[in-house]
Amino acid sequence: MEYEHYEKLNYDHIVVEVNKFADPPISFQLHPIEQDGKYFVLIRVPEFDEVPIVCKKSGEQGKAQYFQDQKLNLNQLLSEVNQK
């Protein structure tokens, strides 16, 4: 992600947008990560307690970017987040 977006991450704004799609509404943790001059956000969503979380509507197509050539060690990133 671009640094300009990374530095402006705001949980309150993101949770409002995410909950337009989730039923029941969810909470989650955001973990900003900078590694090798690249910026990422790890979003950790806990399992539901009693009622499954479902997607209540579809999103816009064509707006997501996918990392095809980047190989990330997810276990390493999770380990670093757990240490914070």
C-alpha cells in the first residue's frame, strides 16, 4: 500500500466500511506492518462466539489489488505482531 494511505489508517473509519458488508457487525484488530520499505496491514478477525458472520452484500468489482510476485512469510509477520 502507499505510505500516504498507511499513515492515515483509522480503525473507526475502516470498521464502518467493513460492517456495511458483515452481519452481525464485527470488530477486528489492525496491525500496520512496515517491512523492507513496503507497507501492509494485517487484519485479524476473531472467530464468532455464537452467531456466524456472513457477508450481507457484494462489493464493487475491480477495485482490489493483488500481490502476485511478492512472497511474504505470513508466519513471520504473525509472530512479530504477537510480540507487540
